[in-house]
Amino acid sequence: MPIAEPKSAIDRRGFLAACSKFGVAGTLFPGVLWAMVEGEPKKITVEMISDAAAIADVPIPAEDREMMLRNLQNATKGYDQIYALHMPNGVQPAMIFDPLTSTNTHFERARRPLQISAAPAIATRHVPKDLEEIAFATVRELAELVRTKKVSSTALTQMYLARLKRYDPVLHFVITLTEDRALAQAKEADRDIAAGKYRGPLHGIPWGAKDLLAVKGYPTTWGAEPYRDQTIDEDATVVKRLDAAGAVLVAKLTLGALAEGDHWFGGVTRNPWNPDQGSSGSSAGPSSATAAGCVGFAIGSETLGSISSPSTRCGVTGLRPTFGHVPRTGAMALSWSQDKLGPICRAVEDCALALDAIYGPDGEDRSVQPAAFSWDARQDWRKFRVGFLESEFKFDRAALEERVKNFRGITDEEKQQFIAVAGYDQKLNDAALQKLRDMGVKMTPIELPKLPYQPMVTILDVEAAAAFDELTRTGRDKLLGDQTPGGWANTFRVARFVPAVEYVQANRAKFLAMQAVAKAFEGYDVIVAPTNGEQLTVTNLTGHPALIVPNGFRGDDAPPAVKDKDGMVGNYGGPGTPVSLTFLGPLYGEEKMLVFGRAYQDATKFHLQHPKLSA
């Protein structure tokens, strides 16, 4: 049942509506003035208008203040009428973000047949009696075992369910097991395959969903205390599509509360390589469970690093598709212009197989373009045009110190840790570039356009505040676990003071960024980049796809992790922890980006190393 809004909030909305008539609603002025008014009924004076105008730096002549007063004292109820609509999180704004910068930008619309790699060697080997020996197999390998009936989907599902139960007490990556649903799906898969009705490489493969995806009959908690008992009576589009592909949903996995970090209402999701550390997030559970060999693959989401960061921390392969490639219907909305759903897997081709099953318009998410994705593992990556972000591969301490000043919610010690680890990781980035050259790749240096990207992140904050407007206005934001300056509760409150004009201006600046980045990337099939550079913010803003692949491990000489506080941002890194490399592509250019990433992964084989777990 919707919670009734306090009368003061309704009155405030009417007051703000009146302010808008005088052209000052796009400033801090209305909020400042209302905060100065005390008592019931609210009484506004000319002096209050003068003081509020001074605080908000809005010049208002004395004669206009008198004229405003008469109207403000008869505030309208327009905002109240909108609030009375009780809009749920899933209602889309009328405005739709399109990452394409001109009508001259074209993408392929015709889908070509799926061309997967040759049957893997695992299909010719004796299947072990203990199926846990294949827990870390890739989807491509598992698919061949299931297709040839050497391993049943039911046996595979039971094995992964057992591992989820065994390792969850250590890694805290499960919110809800979907055991009954999974076993029913697995038995159906076995019957269909036995009858010759094989649906493709995901048929019978167990997977896990980030718990911002709705699944009928199960809670959809969004990782947050205010929603821990929430149920949504629908299946998200990606869930429906994976059901149709024959995949088996075994668990709803953790996410940081409302898609931030790895802290959720049940604790902190852990990094399988070092359980003393968090897994990062917000796709915390999908990354941790995949790295721990507890699911065949998972589906996560990214708005500003939520696939990239945990994939790096947990040493798995993550794909952030182009904005508008995968429908988000039935998924929690955080930022309508930046949310993206994508797979988290153990190998690049696994990501391609998952994307093949979930992409394309669904008639509900209006941001999705009719762009085709055609996976062809036989393509010759040697013919691709490759660029690399030259300056991002150079360790510039001064520039990095300037950038970390904008990091919110972390201590000075954690900022210094970030810089120290970045300095150490330089040699791993250098090694990656050298490996690519050894493979015969000719890379052209390019640069990101110089623009003020960080202020554009305001767009995300404002949209998130709108998505969870009810939480803030009713005071239920106090139920969120993170009440720090960088947490969502405070971010939502601050976002309410962002002028409407400045939100529009940030979107205009974002369009300039889209044009400039499109020009910089023009003519390239793949762009090589460090995962943690400025590109992470830039390409999330512009909607470009990214592939994150394991890129080795820090040595014994690595800076130690900060351990003063369990789960703190700086508690990462240290000897033996994984690092990653990112490949970027043009808009809707996932195919070549994935082919190239698979070639690098096959040459380095970092993805074949797995953490040693103890229950």
C-alpha cells in the first residue's frame, strides 16, 4: 500500500509550482526559501524571499519580490497531482536517451546465424564422477557436455545448487535460491534434449540473476532493506528470454543496496580470491558466484562501473553492452539514460552466447534499438582496426590525484591506496600492451576528448533521486544501510537541490561528449583501455560497449590492502589478487570487440585460473 505523503510535503510542492511561474524553479531558490519557513500554516514574507534569493544567488528586484509574494501565498497543487499518480519504479520518463549522435550512424539490422567455436576438448574426455571437477568449465564446454548427453542438466543444476549452499556462508552472494524452479527447468531441459529438441548452447545451463531482475514467485529485493520483502508479479524480459533459451535459473544473487557497491541488507558480498575483501559491485553476487564456480554464468547490470568493477575484483569476464541493446523491462531502474544489463561469465565466448539470447527490442523498453548481434567465432581478428588510449596507459600521479578528488564516499587513506595500486598496476598494463604487440596487433594511439565528464554524472544522481523519490520524501531512506556522505540516501537528498536547468545543461554537455567520443573512435573496431581509467565514466555516459577480461595477478611485491575497516573501499588489491583489461567498441559493435577479446583471452589464459575456496 502506498504511504501517504505528509501534508508539509504536499504544501511544499504547491509552493514550488508557484515558484516555477516566475522562472525560478530551476534554481536552489525555492528550496532555500521553503526551508526558511516555519509553522503551520506556512507563512512567507518578503524578507524571507530576500534572504533566500541571497543564499541562492538569484537577483530579484525588490518590486518583484512583492509581486511574487502574492502568488506564492496562493501556491498551486500541481506537484501534488503528479505525486497522486503513485508512479512505480518501472515507469519510464517521456524522454529517451539515444547514444547515436546522428541519423547517419548505421548499425546492422539483419541477424546472421550463430557461429560458435569448434567443440571443446572437454567433450572428448571422460566425464568425472564428481561433477564439481567441471564447476569452473565455461558455458561453451558445459553446453557441449549437455548437448551430447554426457552430463544431464539436472545433475549440473544439483551440483551448482550444492556449491551455492556450501560457499554462500563464506562469500554471501545469494539472496534467494530458486531451487524448485531450477530443478523443474532442468528436468524439462533433459526431456527436451532427449527428444531431440535442443534449443542451443544455453539449454540446460544453470545461471544466476542479479536481484534487480523480477522473477515471478520470488522476492525482488534490490539488495536494500526497504524492499527486502518486495515481490513483483512478472518475469523480467531477460529472464523470459533465458527461459526460452532453456537456461536454468538457480539463484537470485546479491547487489549492493539499490545498485551501489557490495554492501546489501544481509552483509557484504566477498571476493573469492580474498574473502577478507568485498567483491566490489554493484553486480557483487553475479561476479563472486561466477568466479567461485557456483553458476555457469550470471546476468548483472552497469550504470557507472557495476559490471566492470566486480568483474575486475573477482577475476571474471564481464560484458557491458551498448546502451539500448538489451531491454531492461522488469529490472530496477536507477538511471533511465545509463542503466545497462549484461552477462558476467568465465570466458568471452560465454558472454557472446548470453548476449545472443537476451538482446533486441521487446516492445516495452523504448530505448532498445533494432540492432542485430551476430556472433561468429570464425572471424579473423587480425584484420581489425585497433586503437589504444595512450595517455590512460601512462601513470600520471598528478592527474590521478586530481581525479580522485571527485571520488565520493571514500577516505583520504582510501584515495591514496587507489593511487598506490594504480602505480603498481602500471607494469601489468604495460605487459598487456606488449602481449598485444607480440600477437601482431598494430595499435594506433588515440585520446579521449578533454571535457568535464564528472559534472555530467549529475544526470545519474538526479535520475536516481527521481526513481526513488518516495523513499526520500517519506523518510524511509533512513532504512538504507549506508548513511555516509557518499551513500544513496545522502545522494538522493542532494540531488533534489540540483536545478532543473542544470540537469538539462548536463545533458547538453553529454551530447557534446557523445559527438566528440564518436569522432575519436571513428574508424576503429576495437579500442584497448585500462579498466579503471577515465574511460569508465566517459563510455558509460556515451553508451559505448565494454568487455572486461582478466589480465593477470598482482605479485608478492604489490601494495598491501587497507584493512582497518572490513568492507571499506580501500580494502582491495594486495598480492595474488586479479587485475583486468578493457576492450571498447563502437556503438552496437559488440561482435568484433568480443572476437578480439577472445583472441587475447586465448593467448593469455588468465581466465583459466580459479580461486582456492574453503567452506
